[in-house]
Amino acid sequence: MEKQIDLLKYLSRIVRENTRHYQSDLVYDRKALQQAAQAHEPSDRAFYWMSRPNGTWCVKERETFIRGSSAYSIWTHYADVPEGIMAYRLCVTGYENGAVWGTVHPLSYREQVRRVQAHAVPARPNALHCEGGHVEPEDESALDLALAAERRAEKKDAQKKRRVPIR
């Protein structure tokens, strides 16, 4: 089982270290994560979060893989200038005593954004502004496959980082 941490406390430290301007963006991220703690669907609890020198972004992972969504546009906007971006996959697991709890998976933004660009699926026509702000994919099973491929890539990246070279 992965270690559960206070997500907001963790993200605040990253913002203090990496985000020089617009640190107040974290207020919006905090609101999204607090709402996610009340959500029932796992897809409403999984996010991509980035800290940049000029602000932060917090987008739902599922929507990031739907081309044409605002999450896709936000996440891929910096693909050609990844320097200074610290990126993470966040999974919200609960809310207790004012703290949002969950897990954090560090990402290589440079590599991960390329996977998003390669595997994102089109949005269903006329469905970009559905009730509640949700975006629907043209093909739900294709989206499921893209997200499953991303999980495999994350596990592979994590295994690479754990390997110690033998001399």
C-alpha cells in the first residue's frame, strides 16, 4: 500500500520552493482537491498537478486524456518548454481534520506530456461543456486503454528509478 500524506502540506512546500510568481494559484488547487475528497468516482479523485516558476495547475487526469478539453490544453501547453516544471499525479483518498489525504506520484513532465499527446482521445462532438464541466470522450473504451497505458508507463518509470546500478 502506498503512503498516504497530507497533500496540501506537501504541495505548499513545492510551491514555496519552485513557484516564484502566482503562488496564490494553490488556492484554486486546494479547492479542487477538497471537493475531490467528497467525490465517489475514482476518476474524480485523480489529478495531474504541476508547479511552474509562474504558477500551478491542477487538472483531472481523465480529462487530460481527452483532446479538446481544457485539461488537455492546459497540461500540454508547456510541452515545448518543460524546464522548471515539477509534475505529479495525485490520488485523493480522503479528508480528515482539515487535511486532504492521498498519494503522490512524481512525473517527468517532459516524458509524460508526450504520452498524453500521443494517447489522448477526441472529445465527443458537442460534449465539451456538459453539465458539471465534465467532458465526454468520443470513445470511452479508447480512453480507458489510454489511462491503463499511462499506469503501466508510470510503474515502469518508478521501477527504473528504484534500480541501483551494479558495479
